Amino acid sequence: MPYGQSAIAAKSASKLEEVLIWLREDLMGELEAINQYQVHIDNIDDPEIKDLLAHIRDDEKEHVAEITHLIARIDAIQREKFAEDHTMAASERIAGDTESKVLTVGSMMGK
Ligand SMILES: [Fe+2]
């Protein structure tokens, strides 16, 4: 169920700070799960198990995105930080062209 903006507005500021702490902890857990699944995928030979674990790993990536977006909805400073790509110098950024400059696992491996 989507967590509506009205529900967020109804919480007190101190309660929202507590919720943000929990969400950041949840985010860490999701990221650790991705790494754990990846290690297992890399060390299991059975293709069926690898495929299933890869599917689960990708679900965890969706959870990272969901929690990240939820944090950004609640935390205005975090939302502002997400709005800009901080991974490259401003002089290297091409206005309106973020796709070609974004490093990915594939681009770092020459793919
Ligand atoms: Fe998850």
C-alpha cells in the first residue's frame, strides 16, 4: 500500500525522525541482503538456484529503491541531495545528458 503524503504530514516531527532512523536501518539491511545474495550467486554452480537467487537479489534492489524514495519523501534535505548527481564534478556534467555520464557496473567493466 502506498504511504501517502497525508499520512506523513499527520506524524509529529519527532516521530518522523524515529521513522527515518528505522528506514535507514531497513535500507542497510536491504543493501546487505543484495551483497549476500550476490556472493551466493557467485559461488553456486547450479544454474536454477543461481537464477532464483538473482531474482530475489533483484527484488531486494526494488526494496532499496522503495525505501530510498520513502526516505526522500519524508526527509527534505535528503530529497534535495538526491535531486542532483554528486558522483561527478559540476564541470563534467552535461545539461540534460545524465545517461551517458553515469557509471554503471556494466560501463565500469567495459560493457
Ligand atoms: Fe527486501
